[in-house]
Amino acid sequence: MSTTGYQRTRARVVRAGDVTSYLSIEAWCGGQVAVRVSTLSLISATGLSLDQLPGTELTVHANLTAIADTDVDPGDFRVDISAPNGQPPRTSALSAAA
């Protein structure tokens, strides 16, 4: 897999479901298109509960040159400790595809 176009960027969890969650990534389509990710990957990477995920500010490694939401491929989720509601810093190399 090529990593061309991948960058670390800010994201926000806009919806968290039992299996699937959705991220808004400002640097991709102005954050207007929600990108689907595995809820289990988010929970494992951040240490947060399902109820804590909505509204959480993260940084992710994502393909910002993607044409379709399925190609954005966000991963390496990290809680953004600079956010106003910043949670304790936790990092993980888990990918959303895991």
C-alpha cells in the first residue's frame, strides 16, 4: 500500500455506534463528509468508552488526497490533548482497517 498523500491531521468523532463510528476530518472535504471507522479500533486506541467517543478530538494519519471516503483510510488514532476537552494522551498504531 502506498502512503503517498497520507498526513497526520485533526479529526473529530461525530457519531459512535456499537460497530461503526464516523469521523469528520477538516483537512479532507472541509470536514463535510463523514469517514467510517471501526468503533473497536477507536476504543482500543484511545482507551475511551463508547459513550465518551462522540465529540472527541483526535489526530489521525489519513490519505488527504483520497477521492472517495472509503480511500481516506484513517488510522493511528491519538487523542488530541490540545483540545479543550482533551483526554489523557494515549496512542496506538492500530489501523481503522484492523
